[in-house]
Amino acid sequence: MAEVINGKKFAEEITEKIKMETAKLMESHGVRPGLAVIVIGDDPASQIYVSSKNREAEKCGFSSITYRPEADICEDNLIHLIQELNGNPFIHGILVQLPLPDHIRTEAVIQAISPNKDVDGFHCINVGKLVTGAHDGFIPCTPAGSMIMIRRIHGDDLSGLDVVIVGRSNIVGKPIASLLLAANATITIAHSGTSELPDVVRSADILVVAIGRPEMIKGAWIKPGATVIDVGINRVPALKNSKKPTRLVGDVEFEMASIVAKNITPVPGGVGPMTIAMLMVNTLKAAYRSAGVVPPIFH
């Protein structure tokens, strides 16, 4: 049976370090990291995510403020709000909760955020820095958290390891490919259009799945002894005799995969807590840079 990778435990360790580094910044420069979250409308899932981010920010010693515009806010007014936050010296990180309403262009909103406050790491300047190997940008939170887990299992040098990434999104697939390449891994990016997907998956020493389809990757596809990082989180009907109507599953068939793999992330409790922890890391780094101080390293 695979060892289950405890993302919650890793995230708690990172949070403790964030608390200490926040206290140092407050003592030395009088700067408290500030995070602004914008969530539009009343989508229940978005509200849950935002609440968890706010709780984590407060736990880390940050100031946190949430803006909740109505669902019919126009794009210009949303961008105006972002521009005001760009100029607010007490706000170091700006996060706009996705997805946005259909009448607002996601890309226009992302590019309106100052690259120095883009703690999601989605601005084209931060994307460019990641791809070219610069170290002063922000890395998207889910890939950053996933890489910490991979490094704790396999070390910093992934030379000789074959990695398959299933999913090519700008949020996970493409950025984690850049991170893995920088760590000397040999990577393959697969997706819904990949032919013979089971055979491609079976070649992976490390498998990262972020395709958004519940339990699409079957346990029989996994290479024996592989490390599996399951980024997916999907709500599906509960099993028989359950007291709850639904349950959460990943993009990997966990029960069967855990028989074959050596290490595997659970859903929930794997990548999710690390994603929020890395959001706090990025906000802390932004605050340090605003004070002209080299930010601490997390790994």
C-alpha cells in the first residue's frame, strides 16, 4: 500500500514558519502582510474557498480584507477596484477568486493586478519569470505546493526521473512543467487529446494529474512504485449507506492507485492545504519585497 502524503501536515509546518517570519518583519520594519481577496457573487464553493483563505491569513498574522461585489458588477468597475488596491501600501497581495461571471474577461482582470501583488502568480510577467527561471516572481500556488511535496520525497534533483503531467492548464499543468524541468526531470504533458493515455501514464515515475474529471486515471494505469500527485477535487454522489449526499474525489482512482503507487496524495487533505499555504507564502514574500528585504525561502 502506498504511503499517503499528508498535505495538511506539510501545510501546518509551513504556516508555523510563516508566523515566525511575519513576526520578524513586523519587529524589524513595522510591516504587516496584507491580503485583499475579491469574490464576485454568491457561488457557494467560492465562498468556502475564500473563508478558508481568510482564516489562514489571520492565523499567519496577516491583515485580510474581502471585497464582495455583486455578480453584475461591470468589468471596468472591477478593474478600478483592483487599481485602487494596487496603489494601497497596506495591501501586498491581491487575489481575485475564479471563475468570474461570463460578462467579465478573466485575462483582462488578471493582467490588471500589479505583478508585485499577483500572489496567484497568473500575471504574464510572473509567468514569464517562471518559464525563464527568474527567482523574483510569484509561482502559482498549487504547482508550488505540489513541488514541495515532490521534493520532500525525491529530493531537489529529479535527474533520471520521468514525470507525466495530465492536464495543460495555465494554473497547474504548464507552470508545474516549468518547475519540474528546472529540477532536471524529464517531462511529458498529456491531456484529453493524448492517444494511448494509459500507456503514457504508466511510464511515469512521478504522476501529476490536474484534468478535472473524477477518478479518470485508473489504478491499473499507474507504474508500480510511482509517486502520484492528485490535484483534482470533484464532488460526486456519495457511496451507498453514506449519511451525506455527496463526497469529494480526485482525478485519480485513489483506492486502486494506492495499491500500486509508493506515495499518493489524498483528496481532500493533499494538495488543497498546500495550495492555501503557498498563497500565504507568496503574500509574505510580497510584503518582504515591499519593505526592501530579501524574503525567506520555503522548501
